[in-house]
Amino acid sequence: MTTRAWDERDELVPRGMPGVRLGRLLHRRGRAGLQAVLWDMDGLLVDTEPVWTVAEDELAERLGGTWSDELKARIAGTRLDASVPAILQWYGVTPTPEVVAETSQWLMDRMVALFATEVRVLPGVRELLAALAAAEVPQALVSSSYRVLVDAVLTHGFGPFAVTVAGDEVEHGKPSPEPYLLACKRLGVANRQCVVLEDSAAGVASGRAAGCAVVAVPSVPGVVITPGRRRLVLPSLEQLGVDQLRWLVS
């Protein structure tokens, strides 16, 4: 997948929607209604949290302890540059730059190996992806995971995504609005006419700070997200349709 700027020569989606180009997409910025849907990846698009738990359990053992659900709730939705120092401090290890870099690389290598064997799509995901594609609503993938991990998941054929943004491609990760602002900019759409799909508190905060409406589907025990203005909370994407997404930005 690519994160470069698209131009009118590029196909918006590689297959299934012939003739839809970004030039047509860019004209949406000045129009009301649902302009794009921005997906989180881990715990929302695919059930990677159990896979992360395998690697986290192994890392905790390497650090002389056992994995903690409380720690997992604290770091859910954050980038490695935030989560790894928190993990190290939890287990009494000083997070020097060298130790953080070594631990981050170990986690990435382990996750790529685990993603290569199995990634489970979450309920309702394929149906919503297909419904949005049929409605010609552009979609982007905006993840806190680094590019090597995003690409490892995307090899399983998820999409279509007009734009993908990985955690190591922004200066400030979630809960900063930067990842979602960047996705909106690359899509050429108005932030307030977009809906973010998230499972973590950090991701919800990122989407709201970017000015987007948000649908939250919490997936990590201990993470509590409350509904509010332009913020819907659901137990599963199976309960979400295109009409509800349009209503959120109406």
C-alpha cells in the first residue's frame, strides 16, 4: 500500500469499482454528507489484540514478569515510542534510548512473524467495507502500528483503502489528531464530514481532536468509552451501516 499523494491518474480503488478516480474524490471536499470513513486497524479491523498478547506475554517474561491487563488498557492504541517505555517502566527497566530501540525492534519482528500465520477479521468488517465500497464512500486505514506491521496485515487482502497511514509516518501518534488529519488531507476531504472507526480511548481522542465524527467499538478490557455528540459506541461493527455513518455527519 502507498501513502504518497495521489493524483488524477491514480485509481481510487484497485478493483471492484472501475472508473472511480481520485479526481472525482477531490471534488467531495466542498460537499455535505459523508465524505470518507477512516478505519483503525488493531482491534477494530482485525483481531490483532490476541496476537499482540502473545508477543507481550513473551516480552513480559523476558523482562522478568507476567503480562498485566491493566498495563494493556493503559497502552491500547498508542505507538511503540509511547507503549514500549511504559512497558519497560512497568517492569522496573530504565527506558534508555538503546533499550527502547532494542525492545521495539524485537516486538516488531515478533509481530510480523505472528501476522504472517494468522490474522482474524472482526465481525461486521467485511460487510461494512463492501457496503461503503458499493456506496462509493472513500476509505482510509489509519493505524498506530508501524508500516511494517500495517503491510503485514494488508497482505491478507483487506480494503479497498484509498490511503493508508502508519504510526511511524507521523510526528505525533494517537491521541494527537495528526494521523487522522493527514489521512483527510491525502484524501482531499473535509474533516467534519468524515467518520473515524476506533476501538481505543487514544484513537477516539485522536479522531475527535481531528474534528471527525467517531464510532467506537471497544475491544480491550478496562477501556471505557462513553457516547456523546457525534460519537457512537457499539458492541460490534455488525450493528453499523452506511445510513448510520451518514447520519453522524448530517
